[in-house]
Amino acid sequence: MSYLLEMIEGTFSYNKQENIFEKISFKLKKGDVLCILGANGAGKTTLLKCLNGLIRLDSGKVALNGINIQGLKASTIAKSMGYIPQMHNSTFPFTVLDVVLMGRAPHIDTFSSPSTRDIKIAKKSLKDLKIYHMKDKAYTEISGGEQQLVFIARVLAQEPEVLILDEPTSHLDFGNQIRTLSIIDQLAKKGLSIIMSSHFPDHAFLSAKKVALMKGKSLIDMGSPEKVINEKNMKKVYGIDVKIIDIMDRKACIALK
């Protein structure tokens, strides 16, 4: 079976000091949603940055469609992988459409302007996320939840195969968290492969097909949410007692005092 994205024995440290993570391996197929859970400082953000080539592994490799990304140009990676970091504030009052058009950059030659096709793709991304009505608004004047949707639209305008999300719901209110997870689910059903980090085990139950638990420089467990998110593992990762309960057609993770 061919895999869209793989990390094979990945190890990374800053300035060749103590490893942030070591010998981590996992594989992602088309349409997969992998959620990485872990406490603050576990290395989730660093891992995601290694996946899309923003920082380079000390050893091991990341393969995109079977090709080591270290041999690929940044523009080539960007055509296949979209990345949304935790913080993406802009100090310039670009319009929403302009922000989304920036996602077309990997497809536009240096010194060229966006084509009619690029603009059409950007507008379609806004329409798909039901935020086309905001296209002429200043990005700096819309809410945090709306900004998150705009950035998802920007990444979709790249037309990637893989979407990497660093805690996509961490700065959103409850309603926008659920809306964002619903969008993630819809994108996966369309064939996009998604890897995201989160602090919320419940979000993995809602949107992920696979869960990986990150602790002590490695992945201590990986598999389906129902298998991995259990009371023993949550105690190990977060140091608190939880109760896993069944609600309607899904499970939920409830923290105990």
C-alpha cells in the first residue's frame, strides 16, 4: 500500500542538544485524519514543522508520496502540503480575498500576478467554507473564528493533498471549535489527508480516524480514538483522572476533579 505522508524514525533536537522527540514513525493515507494529543511542551508543534520541511530532522526522514522532502523545493512541498500554525495574526488590512489568494503563491511564477484561474480558485475556497460574503472585508477586522476559516480557505486554495493543523481550535469559542472540526471531517471525506495537534481528547473522538499520544520524546500509543483514548493513557499523558463515557453515538472524555 502506498502512503501519502510518512515519518520514518524521525528524531529532532534544537542546536544538537537534548532531543525534542526521537525515532517517531507513522503513516498517513488519503482521507486519513490523524490527531496528535500531548501536554504542553511535548513537542507537537516541532513535529508538525518537521513534517512540512520548515525545520529539518536530525535523523530519519519525512516522505511525501514516497519521496524524501529534503530533496524537494519548498514550492513543491507547498503545492502538496498546506500548513496552518497556531498563531497567524496580520498587522496589514488585507482583504479576506487577498489573504486567500496568498495561498496560490506556490502556483504563481515570481513577479507574476494572480491569474483569472487563481482568483476563481480563491473565490471557490471562500464559497466552500460559506464565507464568500466576507471577501471584501479587512482581515484585521473580523473575529478570531472568522480568521481561522479564512486561513483554512487560504490553505485550500493551495490545492494540497495534505493539510497540517497546529491546534486549530485552541483560540476559538465552543461553537467555532465544533464548526472547524466539522469542516475537517468534510475535507477528509473529499479525500484530503489531515494531521492535527490538539489538547482536547474529545476532538479526536469527533473528527479523527487515528490518534497518537505524544509523551517523553516519543509516541506512546497510536490507533483508533476508541482504542487509544482511555483512562489509563489520559492519566499517563496529562496526569489527571478522567472518565470515558458513551454519549449518543460517540464517546466523550470527562476530566474528574
